[in-house]
Amino acid sequence: MKTIHAVFQNDGEWFIARCLDVPVTTQGKTLAAAKKNLREAVELYLETWGTRNGFKPAKEVHLTS
């Protein structure tokens, strides 16, 4: 299983989630919601545009510093 790399930013009202591996950005009211939305958006992107080198999204997205 591969890992997706993401950046999360809180603008005070929303958590913005940006995937660094594919051009996908989404948001959520909570960090957990933003992670869930990003996972779904990346899966949809890959279903629509295909995979690169067998890339499959991770089951969970982790925020690291």
C-alpha cells in the first residue's frame, strides 16, 4: 500500500487539505473531515484519471510535521 502526502491548513473556519502527489484539494470543518474528504477526492481522481505506476491511496492520511 502506498502513502499519499498531504498538507493541512486551518484558516480559522475550515481545514484545507491539499494532496502533494496528485492535483487534489478539498476541505472540511474538522481535521478528521478534511482527511476523509481528501481520501475520497484522491480515490475519485485516480478512478477518473487512472493510476501512475500502480499508485493506490493509503487507507488513512497522516499529518506529520
